[in-house]
Amino acid sequence: MALDPVTQASGTGVFIPGADIDTDRIIPARFMKCVTFDGLGEFAFYDVRFDSETGEKTNHPLNDERFKDASILIAGVNFGCGSSREHAPQSLAKYGFTAVIAESFAEIFYGNSTTLAMPCVMASAENITKLRAAIEAKPDTKITIDVENLKVSTCCDLEFSVKMPESARDALISGRWDPIQELIDNDAAINERAKALHYV
Amino acid sequence: MGKSLFQKVWDSHRVGTLGDGRTQLFIGTHLIHEVTSPQAFGMLRDLGLKVKFPQRTFATIDHIVPTENQDQPADPMAAEMIEAIRKNCDDFGVTYFDLKSGKQGILHVVGPEQGITQPGTTIACGDSHTATHGAFGAIAFGIGTSQVRDVLATQTIALQEMKVRRIEVNGDLRPGVYAKDVILHIIRQLGANGGIGYAYEYAGDLFERMSMEERMTVCNMSIEGGARCGYVNPDAKTVAYLQGRPYVDNDNFEETAARWLSFASDADAHFDDIVKIDAADIEPTVTWGISPDAGISITENIPDPLNASTPEEKASIEEALAYMKLPGGTPIEGVKIDVAFLGSCTNGRLSDFREVAKYIKGHKVAANVKAIAVPGSQIVAIQCEQEGLPEIFREAGFEWRAAGCSMCLAMNPDKLIGDQLCASSSNRNFKGRQGSPTGRTVLMSPVMVAAAAIKGHVTDARNLFDLSETSAVA
């Protein structure tokens, strides 16, 4: 079951400021009252996008008309911390994001995103600041993430290296970001392991 | 060179190496609940797959269960989610502890109670507080829904091996300082992202003296420090706790116990990092901001953005203070509360309610405070009843509820309203975490929650209760 390789992501970007943006912020728990992931896109960052009393849009970057078509989310440190809910990357993907560039990521969020073929790359604080300035000056700055060579480039001279665990890079570019088939294929080894474990 | 417990468990559960370099890891025990499992079963059906080892998955409902009347779901979607897990477990042959079983509760309370949680095993669950089970010397961690599917279909997942950081805490805690303060202190020291890429081994004489319940409180919040899993080495206390429990091999107990103990880290084990903390430096700790690492001693002031060392830190403090509606540079003691929540997988066990009950006799919850006490499981609830605890709580003005996650994440009807401020024994103070988009959370130990409920504001429990004779950790 070969999957489509993910070698790059490109589009315009939006910067969401703040460290430790948790998965409750990305998708508040009340929207997890569901039995499918359908329809989660409209609730991404809901409680910071809308005033809870008036229902009106806040000044959150996702409400900024200049960034309404952004498909690359740019953030700070420890993005996606907290709850293991896959609803978080699901809601970002369904909102229209195809990749995330951040200083660092929480581990469970990172794995969940990779399994959904959404590349998450790590950039230095300095480069995030430059990228932020670039899109602030020119919101339609096209950003390209080269997953294979771990580079981010823009239409406008800014180019820098990014990091990604080798396993995630390989999984994306080789089209095995969803490991289910490979796990299933190792059935004999699974059975052998199970036999060796006293408690199984 | 010897091996750490992490290495021993990892090696004994390694199925092989996958094409992308990750390990295919066998998951000995899988726990599922109503929120993160229905989509996984949906994927399983779409792919035409079965559950490979149905006897190794255990299910219950906890996140959305109402605590006033457990069997009346709050809305049609809650009812549908409960029906979905019932049907999924039934269709695929998975053990399900339903409301009538008498065994329902928060998965991280139920697993140890039933003896499903055992040393030297791997435990996964679509819930980030799965590290709780690490208290027993298991490698336990949260997974996403696609991985829940992977475990159901293959009993394995793809996982990158973690590094191991040994956090050694030695010495005696001061009176009025609890396991909750220990983990809040560790997270404050190492940061909310300090544990990324690590498993935490909690070691040193403090953890050796801790009860199993206290160890669970500490391991529970590993993820709040960025560590996906955290554990304490198994010892005689671990073995004694598990003996006689339903899912333990009690017929071959000696052999089983010996095997469990053999997983403990060797004396000459390698650790990627070691951090040492003196137990005497730990104070009753409360949070003031919107991340669990925003902890301060109850006697400290809320940070002042003017004293921040970097512009990023200043912006971060300002964002947190604006959300919390608290002035920087002023004492946290005295901050008014509206709600007090006692419960959750962090602090919802018998020992927590027992400890609070010792001090609240003769006191009353302040008039303007809504205080709820929510046992972590139906069994905890029964144990509390047998000891007459609900009466003590009710007498003091608490509402005594039925088992569930309740106001920790407010997926059931227990929610903050507007910008209410909650003194909470739970684990997260994120924006909106307790059910209102503007609700505010101050994390603290159960005894500190009780003190705040009585005074109507965040307060130093040591000044209200006589805690001088008590040492949480014997």
C-alpha cells in the first residue's frame, strides 16, 4: 500500500505567536464530542478566534484577511503540547494547513501530524523571526518547505535550513508516513514477540 | 554497563526496525476510552481489519460521563459516543467496564485498581496522562487515534526510541508538601518542554518512600514537563499493591513478582541526563499562568513582566497575566476563587480524599465558592463511602459526585462559567481547559484546594490546617 510521497509543501504562511500552544488551544475539548474527524476544520483555534461573549472575531492572526489563504502555520516553541488528541492536527489539516514550521514541537503532536502526512519542521528562533518579518511585510510571500533537503525558501531571497527527525523525513519522502501496512506485514515477528512476553 | 528499566522494557518489546528507522514496539496493554477510540474503530472497519489481541485492550468511559447522574448522558452526542464504545467493544471482543460493572472510572485509576497495570510492560492509551501507569515500572505513554488503530490492528506501533533522564529527589519533604508539589516543582525547574525526547525515571529516596498513589500523581504529570512517559522502579511496595488484584497472575505470584522486580534499573545503568533535586527545597506550589510550568511557591509573588530577562519572556508573562486577569508582582496568596475541584487522574484516588477529609472537619466552604469532589473511579467512590468520607465532604460544603474526568477537561456537564477561577487538583491550566473559553485554573495539591475552598481564595494550607505533624511521604 504505497502512499504518496510528501517531498515538499508550499503556500503562504501565517504566524501564530506564543510559546507552548497546547492542543486544547488548537481544538477545545468540547469539539471532540464526535465519532469522526469530519468537520473539525472550522473549530481550529476556535476560542482564540472568537470572543466567547459576543461571538465576534478577535484580532487573532487567523482572522487577519491578509493571511486568510495561508496553508503554512508558523509558530514558536513546544507547539502542540498537552493532550494527545489527534483531533488537533486533524483540525489544522482540515482547516487548510499543509505544514507547520516552529521552533520546536511536542512529541505526540509531532507523531500524529507525520502520520497524517503533514510535515512539521523545526527552525531557529532567528529564522522564524525573519520569516515572520517577511510575511508581515508581504503577506503573499510564497514559502516552500523542501522536506527532502530540509530547506525552507521564499520567493524573496530568504532561505534557511530546518530540522526534522530522520525517521519522519524518511517516512514522508518515501511515502510510508502511515505505518499501518508495514506494521501488519510484520505479523510473524509480532506473534513471536507476543509469545516471548509472559503477560500477553 | 547495566540497563535502565526503560531499556529493558524497550528491548523486550521490540518487534523490529521499520523502514523509516523507527522501532516497531509491542504494546502489551492497551487502554481505550470514548473520546479517542471511535475514529480508530472506524478506520479498522474501513480497512477490513480485526483486533489482533482483543484480550489485551481494556475499555471504559470517563471523559464525558456526567458526575451528577452517571447514566444520563448530557446530550445526544454524548449518548452516541457511549453507545459507540459499547458497540465497538462488543463487535471486536474487547473487555469493557461499563457503568453497571462497578469498575468504571478514569482509565488511569482503573488500570492499577484492576491490576491490569503491571511492571515491565508497555502500556499505551489515546490519552496523554497514560504515563500515570509508569508508577508501577511500566513504560506507558499517550498515543494519537491513528496509533490506537495501529494497536488494535497489530498490537504494535511505530515509535522513536527515547532518551532517559533520571530525576533524583532525595531528602524529606517539609510538612504540608505533597507529591503534587513535587511534580509541579520538577516541571517548574525543567520547563514544559524540558522533557521532549525523554522518558523520565523518577528516582532517589523520596520516590522510594512514596506510596503507589503518590508515585502515580508524580508520573501522571510527566507530559506536562514534555516527557511522554515517566516511571518509578518497581519495588516491594509495587508488588504488595498488585498482589490479589483481579488481572494479576495470583496463582504464580512469586514468580511473577520476581520477574517484575527484575525490570528495575541496574545500579550501573546508563542515563542520558541526570537531574538532582533536594526535597527540602520544595514548597507548596501553585500555578499562576496558562502553562503547567508557571509554578510558584504559595509564599511567592506572581512574576512581574518588568523583571523578565528577554522580550519573549516578557510577552509570555503578559499574555498569561492578561488571560488570568492577575496583576504581576503581587502575592498569589489571596487571589479569589469561584470554584474548587478535587479529583482527576492526578489526584482522584482514595488517599487524596482521605488526606483532605482529615483537615476539613469543622470547616465550611466559603459562601461564594462552588466546591466539587469527584472520585476517580466507582471503586474509589465505594472505598470512600466505606470510610464515611462523602459525609465529611458534604458537611463541609462540597458536592460529592460520581466517578469521571469531570472538570479536569470539562467534556461532561462540569464546567467553569465565564471567567470563573478554579483552584484545581487536576493537571492542566491551559486557556479554556476547564470548559469555559475564558475560565481560569490554578493548579495545586488537594489539601491546598480544600484550603482555598474554605478561605475563598488561594491560601497557604499550612496556616489554616495543622499540617505540622503530617508528612505526606512517610
